[in-house]
Amino acid sequence: MNVVSAKGLAKYYGALCAVGGIDFEISKGECFGFLGPNGAGKTTVMGVIYCFMPPTSGEVKIFGIDVTVDPSGIKSRIGVMPQDDSLDPDLNVLENLIVYARYFDIHKKDSEPTARELLRFVDIEDKVDAPIKDLSGGMKRRLLLARALINTPELLILDEPTVGLDPYSRHSVWEKMEALKSKGATLILTTHYMEEAEKICDRVAIMNAGRIVTIDSPAELMSRYRGSLEDVYLKLTGRPFAA
Ligand SMILES: Nc1ncnc2c1ncn2[C@@H]1O[C@H](COP(=O)(O)OP(=O)(O)OP(=O)(O)O)[C@@H](O)[C@H]1O
Ligand SMILES: [Mg+2]
């Protein structure tokens, strides 16, 4: 079953074409990565998938439901880890999760035990009462991951989930992602780390200037272009994958 299907997805910001009519399908239980240089349109595609904004044109269905027909119904089944830190600085760690859960009509009685369990899952349970300003950058990314899981989503959207994490923390987040996948969740992520794409993604779409230039498994791409994923990326986008 396709969790996401997009046909001719286009998104304009005024006159600027951020995504120029792309087609892709993502099946249940898959980990699908969007790769591409800054400004390629990755975050924009994600925003359409999690119903933050409608496409300018094209047909996008999530769980078989058109994003323009029932965005609230779709949102309740999705978890989002945004590219930017969007934690509430006036609330502590636990409160950030409990207040966020209210958007999904999950009451404190139910959300608090889940929140505590999720803080254990992302290994920051010792920060439960800490103000947000006392967290390191990596801890904030972990808290954002926990927050994305508060509604037990079927589809998880992770926009650069491990940016700024040290290598140990990055591996630990990869383990969490594998654990979620093994429980049947579908994952969509963007990353600028080649190792992440290669290790975690079943398939990747390489984007450039609002278009998908190729979609395939990392192994298939490396074999077709006879090189590393970095080489494939460079060939298709004209940019080196990583610094
Ligand atoms: N809210 C917005 N208003 C106007 N233009 C926008 C907006 N968001 C993105 N854009 C433009 O749309 C294009 C695609 O941006 P997007 O954020 O989707 O890229 P990205 O692939 O996620 O890049 P990055 O790797 O830097 O995160 C860019 O040209 C960007 O300037
Ligand atoms: Mg982005």
C-alpha cells in the first residue's frame, strides 16, 4: 500500500517555483530520503506531505486521502520533526511534550506517561524538568524527535534529523529510526549526510531546483553510476554531497 502518492506536485511561493511538478510514491514501512542542495525544494515537499500547506497544483494523497480533502485527519496520523528548532522556550522539557499532545486532543493523563517513556526512548529522561535553554543542540534535536512521536504516528517526517549531532548521538538516532521502522512506521527524511542516506534509506529521491532527477535505492544508484552515493549526487546535481 502507498502511504504517499504524488502526481505532478508543484508548489509556488508567489512567482517562485520551489517544486516544479514531481511524481513519487512511498510505500508502507519504507524509509524514503529526499536529498539535494540547499533550496532544492525538500522542505517544501515535506510541508505539503504533512499538510502544512497545500500544493499549488497536482494530486497528493496520504494514506489514500487527498491532502486538500482532509488535512486534519491526515495530520493526526503524522509526526513531524522540523528542520528548525520550534520548541517552546517558556515550557520545560516535559511540558513541551504535554502541550504539543493537546493539538492531537491527547489529555495530560494520557500524554504524561507517553512523554516520559519517549524521553527515555531518546535518552534525555534526566532533563525532564529542564528549561529548554539548558539543553544542548543535540538534546533539542532528540526532544523534537520525542515530540514527533507523541501521537504514535504511522508516518514520520524528519527534516534533517541528525544535523549538528555528534557521531555517537547520530548513530543513536539512527537506531531509534530503525526501531520505529521495525514496528511498521513509514519514515521520510531529508539529510545532507551521505552515510545517513546510505545506511537508513531504502530509496532516495535526488532533487535539484524543484525537480526529482532520480529515485532509486542507494545500492542501485551506486551500481548504475559506478561510484559512491557521493559520486552519484555530484553527477546529478553538480554539487559535492558533503563538505
Ligand atoms: N516560505 C517561503 N516563502 C518564499 N520562498 C520560500 C519559502 N520557503 C522556501 N522558499 C524557497 O523555495 C525554494 C525551496 O526551499 P526549500 O526550503 O524547500 O529547500 P530545501 O531543499 O529544503 O533546502 P535546505 O537544504 O536549505 O533545507 C528556495 O528557493 C526557497 O528560497
Ligand atoms: Mg530544508
